[in-house]
Amino acid sequence: MSECEKLSNRTSEWNAIYPFMEWLQEQGVILCRYFKDEGGNEYLQPIGESLQDLLYKYFNVDPAKLEMERREILANLGKAKPT
């Protein structure tokens, strides 16, 4: 299955999750990872990934492959002759 198809098949989920995640950011909610070092010290580290990249991971979509596929589609559309 192509990356475009993977994403297309889950568009409704993306459209439900993304606005909520944006709203969380607007509220000052920051996603963090929990760490505990060898000395027993615990800390949180903010996640530096964008919402889009997190969703690509969640949906198992490779953004580089997705972009390649999109460019191929656009190139093929440009080659199509109008009737």
C-alpha cells in the first residue's frame, strides 16, 4: 500500500486528532517523555517533534516516501494532455 493510500484511508482520524492536538498546544499543554536516569533522578523532556510528524508515526506513514509519491502524482498530472 502506498503512503498516500495509508494516509487517505485514515483521513477522518487525522481530521479528528490534529485539531485536538493543536488545541492542547494553544492551552500550553506540552507533550513530554518521562526519563529516569541510573541515579534514580526522574525528569520530563519535551517532545521536539511536530504534530504532523507524530501523526505520521502514529499512522505508520513515511513522510519522505509520501512527498515522493505526491511529486510523482503531480508530475503525471502535468504530463496528461487535456481533451
